[in-house]
Amino acid sequence: MAKTKEEGGNVENPGADQRSVTKASEGNSPSRRTQKYDLLAATQCARTGRYLDFYNGRRPHSSLDGTTPDQAYFTPLPIRMAA
């Protein structure tokens, strides 16, 4: 419940006191948010890396005659002998 002016509350915006209490009790300090973000970023990076490994290394592509991009681009081309 909002405090009255006599109790030191904000008469202009009675909900302001409640919001400040809620924000203070959430426990999301800047360092805690940074830790959560770092964990999320690391997780997303790992997922992206696994997907790229699958897409380029194990998934055959019809436009590459059924080979994977890794096979198509990293397999040395045969050496042609001069006639």
C-alpha cells in the first residue's frame, strides 16, 4: 500500500514507492545480469558452433552432388598432367 504524504510517501505518484520496493527486491544487480548474459552468450555460441559443424561437416548438400561443404571445399583437386 502506498504511503500518505505524512508518512513520507509520494502523493504525486503513489505507485512509485511500490515499484522502487519491487525493483530493489528483485536482486538483479549489474554484475548478476552480466553473469546471466555471459552464460546465455556462451550457450548460444556453443549451439551455433554445433549447428555449423553439422551443416558443413555431416549434412550432404544436393547442390554439391551429395557431398558436404567441408568435403567439397577442403578436398584437394586432382592434379592434371600436361599433355
